[in-house]
Amino acid sequence: MKVLVAGATGNTGARLMKTLVSRGHHAIALVRESSDTSKLPSQAETRLGDLADLQDGVCDGCDAVIFAAGSGGDTGADLTDKIDRDGAMRLVDLAVDAGVGRFVMLSSVGAGDPDPDSELAHYLKAKHDADEHLKKSGLDYAILRPVALTDDDGTGKMLFGDDVDVTAKAARGDVATALADALESDAWTGKVQLMQSA
């Protein structure tokens, strides 16, 4: 498949790009002019686009889109809204316009019912709004909600759904694998899955 990846140069996205290429997909990284593309596999294509100001047509010609971006834990509420909520929702709309067949969203544990007292409340509400927008879009979708992330490659052993311990950890390498699986497997269609590394 031709797969557009938002967040492709991030810690999770770069692993995802390598995974997609290794599985034979045509991976397209959505990048800004200032993005460091050195971690991307040589086979990857790049396409210019800024999640804070996405232009029409950015999803054209793609079979699928994966949103694996994030404003980062140290950014303020404004950037969280611009990237994690508005950027994600705009990308969903552009995917609909382009006739994309599948959209995979990297979300977060807690996004289903954000706790207003959590220190991550604003971030989780932004992710919640983006997830709900995707669900209503009419696209074939899958939503992955990992627990707290580590920068480990992982082992490929994961737990999903009711088996997940929400206080556990999820290795970014395992998250990348799960996103690729969600892209490829019909079993993920229309599903929202909690995830942890086993």
C-alpha cells in the first residue's frame, strides 16, 4: 500500500517507517521543511506538509494514512490543540477527500474518557476529540491507545484490550509493530485497542 505517515520523523514514526518498508509498503513521510529526515529508510518518499497548517491534497494518491504524530510532552496547550487535535482532524478530512481506504490513529491510554484532574487532561481531551472525529468520518479506521511509552525497541510481544495494565509500559518499537498490524489486518477495522508491551 501507499501509506502516508504523519509524525514519521519522531521516535515512534521512524520505527514505523522502517517497519512499513520492511513489509513491502510504499511509505511516504509527511515532513516539514525543517524536519530531520536522517532516520528515515532510504526507500521512503517524503511529502511536504505541516500539521499545524495542512494544505489540500496532502493525502492524494495514498491508500492509507497513519497518524503517529504528537506535539510532545513539553509543549503548551496551544500546540497540543494545533497538532494532536486540529492537525489530526484536518488530516482525517483530507483523507476522506482523497478517497483513502484506511486511517490508523495513534492515540493514548485515557483518551476514551479523559480524567479532568489528570496532569495530561488537556492532551487526552485533544486525543479524544481527534479519535471521535475519525470514528464519525466514514473511513475504515483503527485506533491504538498504548500505555506510557518507552524508547525501547520491544520484543514484539504485546497485550491488547482488557488484558492491558494501564500502569504498564509500551515500547515504541512494539507500538510501531502494532500500528503496522492495524494497517494490514481487517481484524482491527473499527476497533479501539488499548496496548502494552508484554
